[in-house]
Amino acid sequence: METKSDGAPRMTGAVLNAEGGPWGGGSNNGGNGGGGDDDGGLGPRNPWTQPPKKKGPRKGPNPAAIEELLRRGRSSFGGRMPGDFDGRKTFGWALLAIVAIWIAFTSIWGVDPQERGVVTQLGRFSRILTPGLRLTLPAPFETVTKVVVEQTNTIDVGSTAEDSQNLMLTGDQNIVDLAYSVRWKIRDPELYIFELQDPEETIKEVAESAMREEIGRVTLNDAIGSQRGEIADRVQARMQMVLNSYRAGVQVLGIAIKQADPPSAVNDAFKEVSAAQQTAETYVNQARAYSQQLGAKASGEAQAFDKVYEQYRLAPEVTRRRMYYETMEKVLSKVDKTIVEAPGVTPYLALPEVKRRAAQGGEAQQ
């Protein structure tokens, strides 16, 4: 046996060979390195070799060799096996990581510019988060619901398809098929979330009610004619009043009537009537334009005559002669004859006769 520098004994090779290796003493019987049976072995049997079969009843496994192996392995690693960590420290670090993740995902909120965050503290409204990076208490103490407030939402009521109709009764007991859209946005996120169970369905029902009320006050011609814009404005005002009474927290931006036609069964006849009405209106507009043109022309002529009359009152004879000359100039400018009235001048000159006589005189001289 040898001694290390630290004073610990160390087994020499001779002793190891005598004991049959590090797994205990063995005998030379068998040649399998396991050395000996239970009666003649000096040390524990090699745990990696197959034990010899015995006669008689089989006994349970002997864990002494495995425990010795584990004991020696721990001593080589300073008394601890690889992976044999402290359970309390591991649980603490895992719990700390879970808490950090929980706080990060339930306390830090990023709110976009078009959004607002509605904070509820234990189920009760607390405050509104403005755009930016915001902090709250972790869930379930505080929760945040993001609401888009800068987006314009649209709800279509009725359909422009031929197989779908939205019939309404007019004030003159006629039926009109309407299709329109409602544009709205969220004005108060708190009221929008807590006051109405289904805000979009409520807005649609309020729009239908207001539209039917307004259509019931007008005639069919007004509903499909020029008053469609006025009807849409009244429906918008009526919807806003009703939604404010509901504390809906929304703002109605406008109503657009896309279709206002009679029922499909009589639509062709109404189209012909509408075309005739438009033609009649076109003729009326043309007549009014012609009337205005004639009126403007007559007014201009009257003003010109008034100016001439003023000059006539100042110099009647001169004005009378000037008017005569102007009138004769207009009349004679359209004929081929020229009449000259002057003393000593023949008023009529027979040019053909003069030419004939001049021709005859020329022949006589020859």
C-alpha cells in the first residue's frame, strides 16, 4: 500500500490484482473476472457480470453492489452526482421566472394611436389608457380591453341584390324598397363596452327604426326623388338622439341611401313614370330658360328706347331725322335699287335705254 501526498492511503497494483480488481475479490474459478461464488468470495461480486446460477429456490436481488458503486461515484464527484441539484433553489428560480413572465404579459401594454385601453380593476371600470406604452397592475387585479376609436365602421341595411328586398311603407300608403348604410365610430370607450351588450346590432336596429319612421312621413315620390338627402339627414339626427339616450358611446357620422326603388313587381312601370316626369321637368326647365332669355332681351331694348327718348326730348327734329336715316339705311340695304333725291338730278335713270341710244348713235357715225 502506498501513501499519497495528502496522507490518504492508495491501493497498489499488487493488492488490486490480489483482490481481483476494483469490484472486489474474486477467485480464479471460471475465468469471467467475477471470481468465486457466494461461499468462497472475499469481496462483493462484479455487478456487471452474470451471477452463477444456483440450485434451489431463487432469492431476490442483492442491491449491495449497486449501492457501493453509487457511493464510490459520489465520492469521485465530491459527494454529489452530476444532475443531483438542490431542489429548493431550482424551484425558487422557476417560480421567479414564472412571476416575471406573468408580470410582463399582464402589466405592460402598448396602445396604438387609433386605440384606447379600458382598464378594469377587479371587474370595475378604473381609467382609460391613452396611446403609448402603459403600465397596470398584473392580472387578475387589473385587465385592459383595447378599443379602436379612430376607425370608421359601416353597417349595411338592406341589399341591392334583386332577390333581397327591404320594404317600407310610405306616408301615401305606397311601398318602397330601401338599401342604405350607416357610418359610425366609437366616441366613449367606457360606455361602448359597459352599456350595450351587442353595440353593432343595437345600432342596426336603431337605424331601421329611424328610417321607417322617416319614410312613413313622406310620399313615394319624395322617398325615391329629390328628398333622399333630407331624409338621410333626419335619420342621422334621430339615430344620434336615440343612441345618446341609450348611453351607447358612439357617434353617427352619416347615412347613405344606396337604393330607393318601388317593389320589383311594379318597378318597370315606376321607371316609365319616372322617365316621363324627368322629360316633363326638362321641358319646363327649357321653357323657363327661354322665358328668361326673352325677358332679358326685352329689358335691354326698353332701356335703349328710354335712352333714345331722352335724346329726343332734348332735340326732337334732329333725333327724328336721325331715326329716319337709320331706318331707311336698314331697309334699303336689303334691295338692289338706289334712289337719289337731289335738285337737278333725274330721280330715275334708264340705263338700258341710254345704252341702246348710245349704240345706235355709234352705228350712224360709221
